[in-house]
Amino acid sequence: MEAEVRDTIADIRQWVSLLQAIADAGQQAMIVVGPERRVLAFNRVAQQLAEAYYQPLTMGGLYDEALRPEDRDDIVSYIQRALDGAMVIAERKIPQGEGQIWVESHFTPLRDAAGTIRAVCITTLSIDERKRAEEKLRSARDQLQAVLRNIADGVAVLTPDRRIRYANEALAQLFGYSSADELIGLELLAIYERLQVREENGGPLSLEAMPSWQVFHGMPVAEATYCFQPLGSSEDRWAVVRARPVPDDRGNVRFAVKSFHDITQLRRTEQGLRLLVDAGAILGSSLEFEQIISRVAEMVTSRIANWCAIHLVADDGQVVRVAASHADPGSWTAELEAQLSGDGGMPDVIANVLRSGRAELYTEIPGERLLGHKRARKLVAFWDDVGPLSVIAAPLTRRERVIGAITLISATAYRRYIPAELAVVEELARQIAQAVENARLYREARRAAEEARRQAARVQILAEASRIFAEASLDFRAVLHAVGRFIGERLGDLCVVRLLSDDGRWLEPAMVYHPDPAVQRALRDVAAMTPLRADQGISGKVVQSGAALLVPDVAALPPEKRRSLMPSYELVREHFDLRSLLAAPLREQGQVIGAISLARSAPERPYSMDDQLLLQELADRAALAIANARLYERIMQRERRLLGAFAPAAGERSPALIPEPLTKREREVLWYLAQGMTNQEIADTLHVSQGTIKAHVESIIGKLGVANRTQAVVRALELGLLVSPLE
């Protein structure tokens, strides 16, 4: 038994000698205590430390007595744990001079050859410098964390495998994550895929163009601009991404620090400026503001809104929506459009802007509140799915007068409007208002010019009519022919003059004009075959009422209505496709003596109110000329009857009445002239050329010593030279 103890002590002394050598070489304090915590060995550094700490060590003395009371229990527990087989490491502060230093103590069990724990070796090393360095590092880290937490830019630290080692809260907020902790350990490319990150121009990302890839491959700094959509949002955002390398001691890139500077507001401002420039180009391209305003609304929805509408205040004060556009017909905007264009009427926000003349910005507003009517309240669940809306409404103001409003609506998931965009929309509203006013002024000027042109043309036509009707002299047939031809050519295509019979019961056809002689003859026959009472047809209606009548679209009338206006409608349609009707009474000194009716075949040229007014004025002038010619004809008829009693027979007429007798052909031509026929009509009847008839007419005028064909007919009546070719 004594031999075993001696061997054990020998083994321990060998351990102590070895440990003392190691400890002295490393300037570590070393103490060996036995199971009863008595000091078995210690080195010089340990003694120096003990003297400075509490009291010197003594060989074989109880180690507990060398410990300060406040440390004794902890160190005793460490020794006991080491005796139980554990390796214990403890950090603590000990006094040194007037201060304290940090030390680290290792409590190591010492075993014999059989593995039995015979003692505990306590080695102590000063770690004060390390602790001070750690404290400085901790302080610097805390300061960095504070800076990164408060910095507006997102920051991430990437490892060479592109995983996030660190991220601040600004980056999490920018990407739509709830906290920065969610980003730690994630691969950056996987995050980019979730956020639909793309190049500034909208193209796909290129790995080689990514700033982090470039700095890991030797670039000192790299930069790019990306567009992306944060989690849970369809709103595009933009960020300038910069990357810088963090090298290790050997110069190899250990980390890459990436910063993400949000430039969404700047991009929106740029978008707004581009929008204003492009809108200005559209608004300046035409003075037809309805079309260009619709194009502006479509452009707005393609860039900064889900729905856009423009309202204008009409002259009567009514608010009219002149343009509306929604980005996706298959989305919630279709329901919004249906509600806004239905019976629910205009949203209160638009009415408020029109009333106050001030723009309004709603960064976030529920859909049912925006619409504010019963149908919207019934669709609360629908609007809950859509989410809040963002709204801008701005007045269209010119000369301190509100002439309309423009409204933009966006789902907040797509775009949340900000004051900078309100300023853009206000400027856009100003441009639209200017374009509308310019267009209205142009239209007023154009209407005034057109009215002046119409009035000038009207005066010219009326003056020309007065001249031509006067040139027809008092020849009844010549007057009718002049009236029909002039009015037909100016307002045609077809002109029919009907006069009341002497008993006032019938409307007798006096003149039928159409530019096509064949059609004219056919329609003259139709008019002759269909007697018209004084209260029948469109002519009868204007005779009875004494006022003109306009039918712009005959085809739109019911069949019975068409027949009542034109009893011979079906017969006329065989020769002439009438589309529009116009008739005016022939009024002379307060009495209606007949009617002029017109018809057009071109559907694109229906008669208008201007045509109606012009026809009535022409009809009044024509009525006076016709009445005078009819009166003159009746007087001449009475005179001829009186002269006839004393005149020689037709075969005995003296040629001495005129210097040169008329030829048989000239008498035939003279007869047809008296019937009101034109040179072409006479030529067709006699089967000769128009030039031949013209020569005969000139000869007749010369032989009778008159100035024109009308005077020739009157002179022939006076001389009794009018003889039917059939006689």
C-alpha cells in the first residue's frame, strides 16, 4: 500500500515538473491541488499572481485560504467539478494594483496510469488585452448596428456563395420581408427570383453584370440599377445597388457589402415628367379634344394608374364623362368601371373637386367609401379582396373657372400615390384644361367662320336667285323653268314645283327638274300621272301649315308615314333613290300659292335646318316671280282673245310684222321655248344637236329684235307667232 502511494506521488511530481516547465515557458500561472484542495505544487508566476491577488501560496497548505472570500465558493466548485472528471474553463476579474484585470483559468483533472484522478491542475492566463479588444469590437459592432438600423438604405453582407450573412431592417422593409432575420442565410438569387428583379430597362438579370459577382471577381466597386416588386405587392420599385469587397489578411475577398438605395420616388418623378412631355405632345397634335383626351387617359392607365377618367362640365352645367380607361378589362377595374358608369353616378371625390376647385389625394381609401352608394356597399367582400385604393383627383381649371376634372385610381398593392405624383397630375390637368379651352375657342372661331361663310354663300345664292328670276322676265314657263333649275342645282337633286289649282283643291305639277334628262322625263310623267290634292303629301302638308318641312332620313320612317309624305313613293323609287326630303310653301302676299319639294339620293348629305331656311327664302322669292308671271300670262291671254277677234287667220298672218319671217324650224323651236324647255331638251325632242338649237335661238332673237329668249317668247305672243308644231 505504501508503495502505491509513493508511486502515485512520484507520478504527480513528474506531472508537476512537466507542467511547471510548460507554464513557465508560456508565462502561465500553474497550481496543482490534491483531492483535499491542498497545494501540491505551483510555479513562480502563480506565486506572483497569488501575492497580488490575496495572499501567498504555501506548499501543502489549504488552497482555500489563498482565495478571497467572495471568490472562494466558485473556485471550490470548479475544483470539485474537475475532480469529478470535467474540464472547466472560467473567466473572472482579479485585482491588480489599483485596478482589475481579466484572467482565464483552466481546471484540468490529472490522472494516473490507471486513469484515476489524483489532482487538479489550475492554469491561469491574463486575457485582459483580449477582453479590451472584444469590448472595443462589441462597441464598434453596436455602433455599426445602430448606424445600419437607422440608415435609409438597405444593406446586406454576402458570403462568396452569395448567401446573406447580415442584413438591416431597411433592406427587409424594401424587399417586403417582416424582419431582417428572415433574410439571414438566404441565397440572394433566390430572393431576386421571388421579387421578380430585372434590369433597369426591364430585361432579365445577367449574373456577370451583378455587382456582387463583379466584386467577388476582382472589381473594387460595382453598381447597377434594378427594378423589382416587393413581396405581396405588384408595385414596381427601383433601387441603385452598389457592392464593395471586404478582403481578409491575405487580400482575398471574404465578404461583399451591398447597399440598396431606393430611387422609386425619383423614378416616379421622372415618369411624371415623361408623362407630362408625352401628354403635351398628344394634346398638341389635334384640336379634336375628345379623341386626344381619350388617348391621354389610355396613356395614364398604361403608366401610373389602374383606372383613369376625365369629366367635363357642359354648357348647361351637366357633368359629362368624356374619357375613361382601365388597364386590365379582366381585373377588378372592370367592376369599378361598371359601377362608375351605372346608375350610381359620379364618386363624391370627383364632385368635391368640381365644387371646390382643389385637388385631392387619398393615399389609401376603401373602395366602398370611394363609391359611396348602395351598390358599392353590397360589394364590401369584393372590395376587401381588392384591398384599399389610392386616388388622385384634380380639377381642370381655366381662367379661375372649373371646367372638369381628371381622376386616377390605383390599387395600393400596385401603386400608392404620393404628393409628388399629385403635383404631376395637377400639371397634367392644367395641360388638359388648356387643350380643351384651345379646342373650344378654335371650334367657336371655326363655327363663326363657317357661319360667316354660310351667310355669305346664302346672300350670294339669294342675290343670284333674284337676278335669274328677274331675267326670266314675265314669261310664266320661263320663270318656272328658272326656279326649278336654279333651286334644283343648288339644293337638289330633284326639284318639283306644284301650284294650287284655281279652285284650290289640287296641287298641279308645274315644273320637275333633275340633272339627268331621262330621269327628269320619267319623273315628270310620274308627277303628271299622280294627281295630288291640296292636303296630300309633303307638298300638301307645307301648303296647309304654311311652314317648311324637313325629313332628313326617309328610310327611317314607317312605310305608312313614307306613303303619306309621298303617295307616289314607289313609282319615284323606280327612277330615283330618294333618301332625304325638304319642302317649303310658295307664299305671296300672305297667301300660299303652291309648294317646292326637294329630294336627295346621297345618304351622307341629308337636308339640314340651314337648307330648310335657305329653301324658304328662295321659295318666297320664287313665289313672287311666279305670281307676277302668272298674272302677266293671264293678262296676255285676255289681250290675245281680244286681238284674236280682229287678227287674220293663222295661214294669212302678214310677214310684214317682222323684218324677216321665221322659218318652219324656227317656229317649232320658238314653240318649245315658250314651253320652258332648255336647248338640250329641244334638241332631244327634235333629234338634232344642241349647237343647232342654239343657232336657231340666236336667229329667232335677231329676227324678233329682242335681247333674250324670254323676250322672244313675249314678242311672239304679242305677234301671234306661237303655233303648235302639230297644227
